[in-house]
Amino acid sequence: MSEKTATLENWATQRINFAQISPYLNNMRDFICETEIEGLLRSQTDVPASCVHDIIQKALAIETLSLKEAAILLNVRDKDLLSRMREAALAIKTKVYDNRIVTFAPFYTGNLCVNNCLYCGFRSGNPAINRKLLTVDEIKNEIEIIAGSIGHKRIIAVYGEHPESGIDYIISTMSAIYNTKIRTKNNSSASIRRVNVNAAPMQVEELRALKKAGIGTYQVFQETYHHKTYESIHPRGTVKSNYRWRLYSMHRAIEAGIDDVGIGALFGLYDWKFEIMGLLAHARELEKTFGIGPHTVSFPRLEPALNTPFAKASKYLLNDETFKKVITVLRLCIPYAGMILTARENASMRRDCFSLGITQTDASSKIGIGSYSQAGCGQKGNKQQFLLADTRSLDEVVLELAQDGFITSFCTAGYRCERTGKCIMKLLRSGQEGKFCKLNAVLTFREWLDDFASPRTKEIAENIINREISQIKSMMPDIFPAFMNYYERITQGERDLYF
Ligand code: SF4
């Protein structure tokens, strides 16, 4: 074994703190009970339509469903009931989040990783990948493009699990991102206002430091909730092979004061129905333990990656129709949560899925390391984790959303106004957050249209803005004068005004 490999292995063995898992176990068991999940999926078939309608009503009242109710929905095959479920999915999203779609940019900071997940292009055993970790200066160059040329206000910064991209690196890069201030071509100020982080499971002390550094949402995806599958695709001896260290990462985050967390599963690794039950069990466990559920749920589909045969050969890959059912059922199961659909999906799938209750999406995305600042840089398999299916610009996506009646929101106010944790749960369940969504969506959309939109997009989007303003006037007459004051100031060049 080389000295470098020995050092990495030594570092990896110190990552897991068992004392930070055991307090959350119940009789030494975790909260994913496979016997229960599989039993429900087997038994809850062919229930009366009235029962399905009752479950839909419960979801419309923004109540989290039970595992049994989820199993019933997952087994629905009747076309009329499925159609009713899809209508309800959109109604729930509109009730909780209004008709806006929040946008963000994915930002991969590097591709060093000590793990060796069979499905991932970045796995340590893949010699076909060019390894790179961005320096602070390179990070600033990337942010200048993301915030200054494209116009994003929020990013999800993605970090591999490696000693060189540990907590100190994460904090210094977050600081570099927040402190990069740009002037746009018409001399407005631009910057990233919210840094969400997707990183490996951390220890409580590290999570406290992340909170202090101003993290937005902390995301860790379980990949698969099925114990045996998890074990088979995460080679023994790697940090990631410890299922429970990952499963309880959100518990540790909330314990450390990060009350805005995102969960997810990588669909295609195991049976899709089981993964939905796993996500729901996770949400219910967080609600039960802390009174706080996940702020976002992600459900990426497994995509091809360079020199990674597993990604194409999995027997659990989903077709498009099944994937739409995944979104519909998840929307009903955890009705208060934000739902993230990414540019892994192609443009026409994305268009279809927005009407199933999606709340967040990315655009102008580049996931190669350092690719935003490399002009004309297309997708490069040897620099990215997988290949994107939708490489359209943010302007194109905004235009299509506007044509379909959605307003694109660049809002980052919730986190900065401390509408997180229990506070946001209450606002989401009562439909109150949608009010803030509407106001801030219009204000931030106005900023983006004036600073970054093409003439065509601006023209179409004006109709959406005007419609939203008249709705605000009739729905919120008390707040309308203050809103219009902010709106006028933004049209005159002021930035970052929010409720
Ligand atoms: S999925 Fe994540 S942890 Fe696994 S090899 Fe890829 S980058 Fe590393």
C-alpha cells in the first residue's frame, strides 16, 4: 500500500463517530423497516376508489401521509384515479408554493473522492476521470459567470468526500462565494445570496461550523434506502459503506442547528416504490424526532457516466411514465416539501413534470469542474459525474416556463428572514408561505428580467408579471402599497429588496 493510500484510509476510518448515531437508534434498529415496507407494498392493492379519494383529500390538507397510505397510492393503476392524483399534485404545489418555480445552479467544486460507489463516474477506482479541486480564485471565476452573466442567486455547491475538500475547504469556499460581488452589464449589483450545500455526512461539530458559515439547505441523499442494495453498491471499507452514518446525517444537522435540510434517493438503484416509502419514512422520522421535515426532496434518476457500466446495467432503471408517477406520489406523500427536478432530465420531460408539482429546477447548468468559466465548454465526460440531458440556457427555460404560466423565482428571502425549521413548517402547512413566495418571486423576477433576460423572454414574461401584480393587489391589499414601493425601486436599479 502506498503512503498516500494509507493516509487516505487512515483519514476515512476517523470520519464516522458511532456515538453520534446510537442515540437515534430504537433498540439498535434504524427507522427503515424493510419487512413493514415490503408487507405494505404487497398487501395494499385493489383498495376501493373512495379510499384513494380520502388519501388525496388528506394530502390536499397538507398532511403527511402514512406509509400505508403511500403504499395504496403506489399501487393505483386505474387511469381516472391516476389522473385525479396528478391534478391534486399540482393543486398541492400551488397551495403551498404558489405558481412559481425557484431556480438555482449546480456548482461542483471538485471531483476528489475517497469512496468507490459503483454507479458514480467520480468513484476513486475510475482512472478515466481527470481529478481537480477548484482553488478559491477559480471558485470566484465560476461565480462571476454564474451570478454575473447568467443571473443565478442561489447555488447548490457540491463537495466530494476527501480530506482536501473537508470542512475547512467547504467553509473557505462558501465565504469566497458569498463575497464575490459583480456588476452586471447594465451596472446592477449581482451576487450569490444563498449557498446550499450537498456534501458527505458530517460530524455534529462540523455541522455547527457550517451553520455559522451561513449554509442554506444541507443536502445528503441516501442514494438507496434498501439496506442490502446499499451494501452491495458501496464497497466495504469505504466511509460511504456505513448506511447508518448517512441515514442519520440529517438528524445530526438538525441537532447542530441546521434546520433546513434536503433528502433524496437516486432512482434506478433499487425498486422505485421502495425508495418512495424510504423517503417518506425519513420525512416522518424527522417530523417525529424534531418537529421539522425535509425542506426539499430530490429524486434524480441514474444517468450514464464515463467508464461506469453499472449505471447502464441496473435492472431498476425507470421509464418516463414511471418517473412521472414517482413525482406525483411523492408530491402527495410529503405535501409541504419543495421538490427538485434537475437538468438530468431532458427538456420535454422537464416541461411535463413541472405540472406535477415541481418547485425548484436548475438551468444553464454545467457540472464539469470549472466549466462555467470556460467559454463554449460543452459536456466533458472525464470531468463530470454524469451527463446532463437538458443543456438549455436559463433564458430559454424561463421563457418556456412563462409560456406555460409559471413565474421563475430567484427568491432567497426565506432563509435570510429565518423562515426555516419549525417556522417554515407552520407557514408551509397553512399555505402562508405561498404569500411570501408570490411577493418575492415578482420582485426577484423583475430584477432578473431587467439585468439578464433576452428581449423575447422579457416580452413574454411581462404578461406573467402583470398578472401576478394584479393578483397581489386583490389578494393582499394591505401589503400591496409596500410591495409596489419595492417594485418601483427595483425598476429604478435598487436590488435585493424582499419580504
Ligand atoms: S457518489 Fe459521491 S461518494 Fe460516491 S463515489 Fe461518487 S462522488 Fe464519491
